[in-house]
Amino acid sequence: QPTSTHQHQKHAQILYLTIIYHDAFAMLLRMLLRLPHLVTLSSTRTITTQPLLSSFSSSASRLIHCSMSGNNELPPPPPSPKKNVIRYNLYRGHPNIDCLPQSEMQAIMSSLLNDNQDSWKKYLNYGANAGDERLLSALRSFLLKRTADDDLGEVTPCNDSTTSDFFITSGVSHGLELLCSTSTNPGDEVWIERPTYFLCTQIFKSNGLSVKSLPMSTPGKIDIDRLIDMVERDGVSPPKMIYIIPSYHNPTGLSMSVEERKKLASFAVRNGVLLVCDEVYHLLDFERGSYSNPRPAGMVRFNTHAQATGGEETVINNQGCCISVSSFTKIFAPGVRLGWVEAPPFIIQRLSNYGYIDSQGGNAPFMGSIMANAIEMGLLDSYLDKLRIEYKERYELVCGILQQEPRLSILSIDEPRGGGYFIWVRFPPTVNADEFLTYSIENYGVRFMAGTKTNPFPNDEDDIGTAIKSCARICFADLNREDLRKGTETFVEAFQSYITTIE
């Protein structure tokens, strides 16, 4: 039993060293300290051990406090340090749950259940291969209305051989899978952007396709002139397919101009390339600045221009064309799992004749009836209008915070229109985004997507690959407004702290 203050301090130090060097003794020490002759101290014996305790492990601190208190019961352990806990997740490309169309779905389901069964019971059966005509008709009308003011430039009207048609899918990924299955063979090449949607590459590889990079002038911007020269002047064989995100690009937020769309569509038609355009964000846009800027038309609309410049024979024989894949995921709700392919009739025919489609009888006929109701009742229109306002305010909130730090730049900040879910942040060239991500999570609890995650060719050490390494993708759609504000402020704080460690 210790008999002096000096002995108490020595005893405490022994406990400290024992636990630090061998935590396996912790259980034994706790048992020993429960013995009466170790925990009964004179009330006149007072020692000050707080400075020492502050440096103890949590186990040692518990033991010493126990011996000082004379209490046979060990106190509960303190909370463990929250290392690597995500406080603000700016990584995930999901809509915020409170922004989902809950009241709209209630109205749709109520209307459906109150109707005579004859109006909806047929949708419990198998459906047509390309989709129920009611949904297809509603979708055509909806898209015609929402894109009536899109900018086409000077385009020659098309004839019946290249008008677009629709095929209902379970979403963009499903549409990509079906197009690969019906229009490519293993070993064919698909050329994609850098950076790009980080999960697309595996879809192509799963179908045996060889994935290669498009020529890029900067991250997110295709060098179309170089692409044309490679194929039409230098003799490089064109790919079977090109995959792009032309509107409010994931992850950069950029959009292709009307002239770029015309030029790329004409290239695809002349060279028999399937130009597959992921246009899931096309309708999820908003104006920026003090004047109105028309939205460039979707890529399928430029098949007409390509035909006019390349000739009808080229379109029919080579079957090069623009194909749109889109869905209700971003403009309504991911959970409905419903989308569409818009393409010339020969592409739609391939999809409709595909074996498993022919066997199952079309995709999600009952959910299709729900979305047909959403369109016919005007609920999709009104909801999308609200969503565009919501995302514009979120985008401006995040940009306003980021712009307070002059060493951070936003790639899409000068775009005449904004849209989509993401902001592409560029750091100084000395910042490695992967290393900063680790620092940010460990010290600030902020997660984002480092640029290399979006680079399908991360080992390429060219200028594009190097630039991507110093960038990050931030999602402004997922968190609630207050967490989005705090998360962005903490992201900036983490950056300001990290930059001092590498300067």
C-alpha cells in the first residue's frame, strides 16, 4: 500500500508505463485495483495527477481515477476518438431525401388506387418490348415541351429515315448495357472522356470492349478537331462507340456548345460511330448571370444536321448516329428505376429484338404507368420546376463559399448555364487531391471525390492526367442545406490547413 505522495506518483507512473508498453496487462491491472488495500486511501492524502493523466491512454486514466476515488466500481470508458468519421459527405451523387417527390408520389398512388381497376390492372401484366404506348406518348410530349426552346442552330430538317424513337429502360446504366449488348462485339473499341462518370468504364469492360481515351484539350473538354484529324487524316481506325456526357458533365459541370455538338455528330455519322450521349442532367439545368442563355439541344437532335452534311447514304449504310440515354433518376426519383433510350429507329429495333427483352416483354410496365400518370397529371413538370430552383440555390451557395478562398477555382463558374449535381474544384498544382482527401477525412471529417477517381486512365502521366490529380468533385445535391453550408465551409478550412503542411 502506498504511504506517501511520492509513492503514489511512482505507482501511477508504473501503471502508465505498463499499459503503454503492453495493453494486454490492462485487464489484470483493473482486477488488482479492485482489491480493497489498493483502493482505500486516507482522506488526508491528496495528490495531483491531472497533468500526468492527460497524457495517459484511456485505460490508464480510468485506472488511476479509480484508485484516487476509493470507488470499487470502474467508471464507464470515455468515448473513443472519432478518427476517420465522416461528418460531411460531399462525395455521394444522390439527391437529398427531403427533396424527393414524396407528395407527388402520394398523389399519383391515390389517383391510381381511386380509379377503376380497368384503368391500371393491365399494367400488372407483361408489357410491350419497347415500352407501353401510353408512357411512350406521354414521354414524347413531355420532352417536346421541355426542350421546345433548345438551341439547334441552323439545322436542315430530317426525313423519316432518321427521326428518333424511344425504348424504355430501367435507367441509364441499363441503357448502356443494352446498347453494348446489341450494337457491339467483344474487342470493339469505345472511346470516352477524361474525366468521366466513374462507374461507366466497368459496363464497357464487362461487355468485352476495349476502353480508350478521346483526345482532350483540357479535363472535360474534347479536342474535336484533333479527333477528326486522327481518323480522317492520320488513318486511325474509328471506334465502334464513343461515350460522352454533353450536358452538365459529371464531374466537371461543363456543357458542349451547339457548334461542338454539330461537329461531333457529323464526325460520328461520316465514320459509322455510335455516339452514345448520357443526357441524364440535360433537363436539370438553370440559368446563371443576368440574361437568358438558350440551352443547346440534346445530341439526338443533331442527327438531322449530320445527315444534311454527311448525306443520307452515309447514315443508312454506316449506321453512325447520336443516341441519347436518359432517365427519371435525376428529374424525379432514383427509386422508380425507369429511363429511356432515344435513337434512330434501327437502334430501337435492335433493342426491341434483343433476346432477353423479347423474352420478358419490356421493362417495368407497372412503374411505367406511374410515370405516365406523373406526366399526365402535370406533377413531373411542377416537380422539375421546383427542383431546378432548389439546385440553383444549392449551386450558388457552394460556389459562394468556395470563391472566398482565392486558391480554389471552379471550372464551370463561367458557364452561361449551370446544371447537374456537381462542382469541379481545381487546387493549386502542388496539391495532390488523393493526399488532401486523406487529410480532410482524418482531421476534418469531410469526404469528397478526388479527381483520380473519375479518371479511367489514372496511370497516364500526360497533361490531362496530371491536371486531374489536382482536382476534386463536390456534390451539392445530397446533404441538407445546413450541412451543405457547413460541409463546404469545413472543406475550405481543411484545404487552408492542408496547404500549410506542403508549402
